[in-house]
Amino acid sequence: MDNQLGPDVNGVPGRGTVATITDEIEQNAARAKDAVADFGRKTVEGIDAQRGPAATTLGHSATALHRQADTLASGAHATADKLQATADYVRTQDVRAMVKDVGGLVRRYPGSALALAAAAGFIAARVARSRA
């Protein structure tokens, strides 16, 4: 029976094919390693390239939120000021003075007063009907 394995690089019989296969495996492994390293490098470069635009977008979003928060805070402060003024009014005025002030508002704004009275009556009727 002939030796089907040829000599290796050093002339040792029966090791040539095994050495060739081993060399090919090592070369393929080295190419795969290089391909994976290249892919990793490109992935990192791509992520780095997107960091700047992403940071810019996040910064713009933060600025917009700050503006909206400032607007909402301004409205909340104005509402709180009105509530405080109303609390001070209720605290310092007696009922007669309040009735007199409401009468003055009704005479000054009759249409709005009538609409407000109608809405209050409608709400009162709904509440009364739901309890019955």
C-alpha cells in the first residue's frame, strides 16, 4: 500500500497533507480574525461618527424642554399669584363687601355673568340629578 500522505516541508513522509491542511486552517483563522477586527473597528468608527449628531439632537431637545418648562412655570406662577390674591381678598373682606363687589362685576359684564350663572345652574342640576 502506497503512502497516500506526501512529505511535509522538511521531507518527513506522511505529514505533507496534514501540514498543508493545518497551514490552510491557520491562514483562514488569521483572515477571520482580521475580518472580525476590521468589522469591530468599522462598527466603533460608525458609532463614534453618530455620537456628535446624537448629542446635538439631545441638546436641542433639552433646550426645547427648558423653554416649555419656563413657559409652564411662568403660567403656574401667575396662577399661584392670582390664587394668593384671591385668598387675601377672602381673608380681608366680609360677606357684604364681597356681595357688593360681585354685583359691580355683574353690572359691568352682564353677558359673561349670565353665561356663568347658566353654566353654574346646569352643573348644579346635573349634580342634583345624579344624587337622586
